[in-house]
Amino acid sequence: MNEQNIHPTLFTYNSLLNGLVGSSFIESAERVFVAMKEGRIKPDVVTYNTLIKGYCKIGKTRKATEMVREMEVINLEPDVVTYMTIMQACYSEGDVDCCLSLYHEMEDKGFQVPSHCYTLLICGLCKTGKVLEAYALFENMLRNGCKGNKAVYTALIDCYGKSGNSDGALRLFERMKMDGIEPDEVTYGAIVNGLCKSGRVEEALGYFRFCNENAVVVNAVFYSSLIDGLGKAGRVDEAEKVFDEMAEKGCLPDSYCYNALIDGLCKCGRIDDALVLFKRMECDGCEHTVYTFTILISELFRVHRNEEAVKMWDLMIDKGITPNVACFRAFSIGMCLSGKVARACKVLDELAPMGVVLETAYEDMIGALCKAGRVKEACKLADGIVDRGREIPGKIRTVMIHSLRKAGNADLAIKLMHSKIGIGYDRMRSVKKRVKFQTLVDN
DNA sequence: TTAGGGTTAG
């Protein structure tokens, strides 16, 4: 046996490292890595890439990036795999800017940019709604000899649809087929969603029929878009039919489907049917979500069933569902307009210790009151907010001015702009004369 | 021995 067979080779080390990283034994991998650096066989680019993958896998993208710098220090050139590993991690974290800068770095270094790199960039840009940049990169991708793929086309189609350009989406759809890429249920889902969002429900139904006739199995995402589109177009009876049909076809409605139908029923004034479906949702084993509650709370307030709306809110909190900004907006606006401004503020205070911070809450409440012409109550609320030191007076003042202007009350907005209301009160809340908002409507 | 993507909501 020669020496090479007795001692572990670089290949052995790297394989060992890969196994450890694959099982998320990162600390053991680090020990092996240190041993390599101190030993006879020095780490190579594969060693580094493997460890970088390990860091990315456990969410330590920063540490992974530091490893690249370490490579540069020892004159070990990072390769395409190094860049792609980190880019994949950035993509998973939703950091498209990081992906872009890695891409530019690769280009600067003269690397052959892999097709998957373009895929990640285009999908990332589409997710953030940057349709033009995404399309420009798509053209780059083709120019550089890469072929379009299902994910790229679907992401672009979805992004075009969401930006209100369904015609652009349909053109890409045709191009995709010409390119020899077969659309699947996800692609059709994106098409249907885009069409529904721009009110082209009839065409969406056409694609639905096409899928049914051509053995394209429609999934719950597709159904939810269609149910939502039909409901928003006031065709809730058809939405109900589609909803029932999906279960018959063995596709269980998920919370998106329930919420879309509940919303459609509300929009058609069938709140009681919506409440029945709300109960059925739970019985069918489908969890209520913050969206379910938001839809129902808004609608109950809208039809002045205020008590029930409040009960709905309490039920949500009892169930441990955390309200988001939109949900609290629906609740607080309803409360303000039904004259319970103080109660809405109290609820907001109670949410803070639960770790729920709703940044625009006061703006929404002041805005709703101004819009309803209830400026006096808006002023009282504004004073209350400043009294409790919840916001700096200057910000509340700006909010009031914007709200008044938006509500068409330009006279009061100008009066507030030129007055000293809210000013003269410093951030340290030392006692200083402060002119109350209330004085705006007192005389 | 090292990198893999896309669709749903007020």
C-alpha cells in the first residue's frame, strides 16, 4: 500500500465535509476544516464551497460571505459554484439586491453566467414587481445563449399579470409554447390570476375550461384566483359553483379559497351566508386566518353590525391569531366611525405588549374620521395621541394636514398649516406650551 | 466532492 492509500486525500476530506454539511453538522464540519488548514492537505475551492453551503443552509449567509473574503486573502479564487451557492441563499432570503451584486461581480470577473443565475434574478425581480428589469434580464439571458425555462416564463407571466398587463402576459405565454416549453397548472394559474385581477373573468373561465378539457389538473391556487375573480366581478353564484366543484374533483379548498368566497359573498351583500361559510370552514378543518377575520370585521362594520364585528375581533384574539396592519385598520376605522375611538386606542395599547406594532394605526384612524367629516373627533384623537407621548407632535400634525386635505377639507388643512397647533412641544416632553388640535375646531 | 427556479388574499 502506498502512502496515498493510508492518508486521507483532499477528496476524502471534501467528501467527509459534504456529508457533515448535508446533515447540518456544521460544528463538526468546522473542526474538520480547521484540521485541514493546520494539516498537510490544504482546503481547496471545493472545501470552501462546501462549508459555504453549510453556512447558507443554517441561515448564516453573512458567515458564508466572510468565507469568500477569507478565500481572497489566501489567493484562492471563488468560482461559479461559490457565487451561486451564496446567491441561492440570498434569493431564499428575498434579498434580490444581493443577487444582483453577485451577478455583476461574476460578470466583472468574466465568468460564464449560468442559466440558473438568470433564473434566480428574473424570479427575484418578478417577486418584487420589477417587471421591466426582469424582462431586460430575460433578454440578456437569451442573448448569452441560455434558454428560457418554465420557472422564468411563469414568473414573468405572473409579474406581467400582476402589473395589470395581461396582454403582455398572454404574449409571453404564446412565446413560451413556441419555445417548446409546455405550460403547467402553475403557468395557467398565473394567467388566470392576472386575467381575474384585471376583470377579464370570461377569458379566465376560458382557460379554466381548456385545462379541464386537456387534462391539466387544476390546483387550489388556480381555484382561489378564479373564485376571487368571480366574486369580485359580482358573479358569486358561479364562484360558489366552482367552490363546490373543486371538492367534487378531489381538490380540497384551502383557506385562500374559503376567504375568496367569503369575500365574494360579503361583496354581494350576503353577509349571513358568509358567516355560515365561516363556521363551515372550521368544521371542514380549514383554519381561519387573519384575512378571514379582516374580511368579516370590515363587512360587519360596513352594515353597522358593530357588536358582531367587535365579537369577531375578540374571537380572533382568543384564537391567538395576530392582527396585522390591515386587520387593525378595518377594526379601528369601524370603531372610530361607530363612535368608539377611545376603545380602539385601548385595544391598540393592549397589542403593544403582545409585540404587535401597527405603525400606521393612528394615521388610519385620523384619516377615517376626517374622511367622514368628523374633524372634531379626529382632533380629540390627535391630542390624545400626543398627550400619551405615543408619537412626536410634528408627525401627528402632518398626518392631520394630509388627512384633512385628502378628505377635501382644504380650508382646515391650510388653517392648521399656518397655525402653531401641535408645535412648541419638544421631543423630551418637557412642560412647554402646546396648542391643542382641539382649538382648530373650537372656534 | 461543491450551486437549482415559478402561481393564490383585504
